[in-house]
Amino acid sequence: MKDLILKISLKNKLFIIFIFVFFVFFIIINEKIYAHQPYFIKSYSKIENGLGIKISDASISHALYGEFDKKNQFTIIDVDISNSEDLLVQVLIPNKYPENEINIDELPLLQISSNKNDYIEIRPDIRIEFYEPFTKMNLLRIASYNVSAKSNKYSIQLLSRSSSPLRFVQSVGYKEVFFKRYIDGDFEDITVERLNKWYSRETINKSDSNFKLDLLLILNNNPTVFLIILTLVIICVFVGILIIKRKFYNIRKKGFD
């Protein structure tokens, strides 16, 4: 085997690397993503030192996973958005016990205010089933707010109204942009294992792991890594094209000879 590897020319080695990298990259970009910016969000009893989440462009799709464990806890998300851009905010819970059996009056309350002192409360009075193919979760949409932005800054809070533990997802934005970060503040990066533990409350088995999702999350959490990989892919594509052109040239030359 070692002798065989040594006999392979440098051009052929580069060609093999090009095919492999292109195949892996094709798998990545072919994955349709529905929650392009997933993160964990912290629940507070009180805010200190300006903690919270800041999203620099609220039109970009974000999915923020969290959990309340007592009454009057809350999350806080401050967002910037262009005037007349659509502001889309939604709250979802797992469509499984115990969340899907909690009374409406005990589900969290969505509160939205702007820098123009507009304020609105959105009650969790809808029940829309939603399958999230990116994370393979069955969820229930319980609150939704969609309006053309009249301000360029909004504050979004989710308030717990129950002492029972409750998992939730806060969705902000609708544009699907990946591998670029628009979030700052008190958040945590997501892994497949942590997502699965949040959803099923058990550690993921290696046999059940989702390679594409894990790779996408790693790249999303490390945009610099993505840029490096993208650069290598472009180089490999360029080298691969040169090799293929050279091979066709040699074939044609042999045909003429």
C-alpha cells in the first residue's frame, strides 16, 4: 500500500484531495437550514452589569434555546433593525410532556417594546405544530409577532409565569444567513449533544449523532474556520480544474500522436 501511495504523482494526489474536499463541501452546502443561528440563552431573575443578548440585525434568523425553572424569570434580547424591515418574533416549546400540557396562563408572556416607547404583550394563545428539520425537533408555536418596524431598536423579553420547569425557543428574524455572527452578549454556542440533551433530557448516543448538523454548528460557532475551509475549497477547485484540463490536453495530444 505504501509503495502504491508513493507511485501516485503529486498531481493525482491533489486531484484526489480536490474530489474529497469538494464532496464534503457539497454535503455541507446542500443541507437546507431552517434555524441558521442557533444559540443557548440565559434566564435571569434580575439583570446586572448590562447582561443580556444583543442582535445587530433582527431580520437575520436566530433560534435561542433556553429554560425557565421558576416564576418571574425572564430573558432579554435587544435588537437593531432597519425601518420598514419586518420584525418577526416567535416563541416555541417542545411538543412533548410536560410543556405541551401546561395551561395557557402558565406559559411565558412575550413582551416587546421599542425606543419610541411602543409596548405590546403577546399572549401564548396559539398552538401551531412545527417540525424543525434542522434539529429534528417537534415543537409548538405558542406566540408570534410580525410587524413592519417603525423603530430601529427593540427590546424583547420573555417572562416566566410558572414555577414549573419549562423549555422554550425564542425565534427572531427570517433571513437565512449562515456562517456570520450577528449576536453578542450572554449566550452560549450550541452543539448537537447539548441540543439533544435540551430536547430529550438525555445524552446523545454516538450512533444517533448528526454529522452534518454537528459540522454546520461547528462552522457557525467558528466563522474563521469556515473562511479557511472555503479558501481551501477554492484552491482545491482551481487546482482540480487545472489537473482536469491537463489530463484532457494529454489525452488529445496522445490521440493526435
